[in-house]
Amino acid sequence: MINILIFVVLVVVIIVAEKFRRSSTSLLFKSSSFSSTKRAEKSISKVVSGDAKFLLEDKLPADLSRETIPKHVAVIMDGNRRWAKKKGLEPMLGHEAGARSLVKLLPLCCNWGIKVLTVYAFSTENWIRPRVEVDFLMKLFEKILKEELEFFMRQEVRVSVIGDSSKLPRSLQKIITTVTETTKRNSSCHLIMAVNYSGRTDIVQACQSISNKVKDGLIKSEDIDESLINHELETKCTEFPYPDLLIRTSGELRLSNFLMWQLAYTELYFDESFWPDFGETQFVQALHSFQRRQRRFGGQDEDKLVCES
Ligand SMILES: *[C@@H]1O[C@H](CO)[C@@H](O)[C@H](O)[C@H]1NC(C)=O
Ligand SMILES: *[C@@H]1O[C@H](CO)[C@@H](O)[C@H](O)[C@H]1NC(C)=O
């Protein structure tokens, strides 16, 4: 009797496992037969979570040195649309694949000792794109934040969003508040998403805030120095506001109004691959390139600069 019971339980378990395996592989392939925006949105979040969990245990590759691992890596995630075009797919699927790349990279950063990952998700100039694509992107941000919250908590990732989010869709603003508030005491690593961000606007708003403080007599104009400006920029949310390494994919050689003040001494790395193809191999190559360079900060002492920030 007991034997039969065990057998039945086993069969049920195997059937359920097989069903689960099929449904998760079909999710992976669904995106290539894109039929509706809704369906694609659904598939992305599931795939993304799966990958992220899978990578939780990754350790630093042996040929990278822990001592010189960058504390702050900034990424311009470029080439999603071109990736899709090359494959004859809708641009939306490129963004979706791009989101997958990001969520795969994040656990690597956490596990390898990179403290801050800042990604340029959407610039103030991106609004000129077709309406349907912009709407899709907004939905995608929302989806990622919602679906990955549990993962952020488990990995102890703090999430911040920089840029002007005051006119983003209400539902997106709400989830941004929830995620940033819920994760704000996490300290294992820090994901900063730049959404509707402009490096110059960041500097302009810092100037406005400082001049108001001078006007109100809170500070004197001779008090204005680099450190004070740092405290007014949006990157004040991290103790490492200056990226050590900037990665831009898809072969473009521009900064595109990203962290204009903060990138002054950042090492730049340009990769030919489109962002959705940028995986662990490419990331390790970028880190290698960084570790081979001697950073001089224009002759300044490195330690001094680190203390300043
Ligand atoms: C994006 O940011 C700019 C600059 O801060 C702002 O003027 C604009 O209203 C924002 N747009 C949206 C849709 O959030
Ligand atoms: C992550 O955040 C939770 C909730 O705020 C907090 O209890 C936990 O201590 C944080 N973990 C770390 C490592 O900071």
C-alpha cells in the first residue's frame, strides 16, 4: 500500500516537473514569435527572474583581482533596437532582451564586489521615439521593478532611480517609490537606474539648489566646492558617486549626456556587441581591460580622491 502511494506521488511529481520545464522553455522562445505587446511583457519578467535566480551563486572569475574590482560601474545599454532589427524583430523585443541582460548582470556585480551599478535606462532625449515604443518601455520598467522586488530583497540590493520621474506614468511612479523605499536599507549592492535622466540637467538643478541656499543665507558662495556640488547631484544617493568604469555597448563612442560631472576620471570601455548580447564573457573582458589600466586621476593620489567622495 505504502509502496503504491509513493509510486503515485513520484509519478505526480515527475508530471508536474515536466509541465513546469516545458512551460519555462516555451516562455523563453515565446518572445521570438512576438504577437502582442501584452504577451511579450508577460514573458520577459518570468524569463528575467529565472535567469537571475540561476546566477545567484556565481563567484569572481579566477583571472580577475578582487582588490582592483571597480566599486562603481556605469553602463550605457545601447543597441537594443539594432539587435532586434538585425534579427527582423520588433524594437520592443530588443528592449525586452536588453532587460534580460541587465538582470543577468546585476547578481554578478553583487557577487563580485561591485558596489554600485548605474544604468542609463532612458534619457530625456528618448521621448522622441515612437509612442508605442515609449509606452512599452515604461511598462517594461514597471514590470521589472515589480517582478524583481523579491529578488532585490533576497540579494540585498538597494534600488534607486535618478532623473526626473515627476511626469512618468502614475503607476510607474508608484512602483518606483515602493521599490526604492523597501530596498533603501539594503547594502550588499546598489542598482541606480537613470530614467528620464540628463547629465546637464543634473548639474543645472544642483546650481539652482545651491544658489537658493546662498540666497537664503544657509551657505556662503565661498563654501561652494566639489564636495558641496556632489551633495546636490542626483548621485548623492551613493557614497561612490564617481563611476570607476563606464561601459557602452554597440560600438557608439559617445557619452550622450549621461553622468557628465561624475565621469570626469572614469575609465571608458566600448564594446561592439549590442546590449542584449552583452553577457558575462563581455563583462569579464571589460573588467579585465579596467584592471590592466593604471589609474592616475590626472596625477592626484587615488586614495585621496576616494576619501573625498
Ligand atoms: C523628462 O525630464 C525633463 C527634464 O527634467 C522634463 O522637463 C520632462 O517633463 C520629463 N518628461 C517626462 C515625460 O517625464
Ligand atoms: C535589506 O532590507 C531589509 C528591509 O529594509 C533589512 O531588514 C535588511 O537588513 C537589509 N539587508 C542588508 C544586508 O542591508
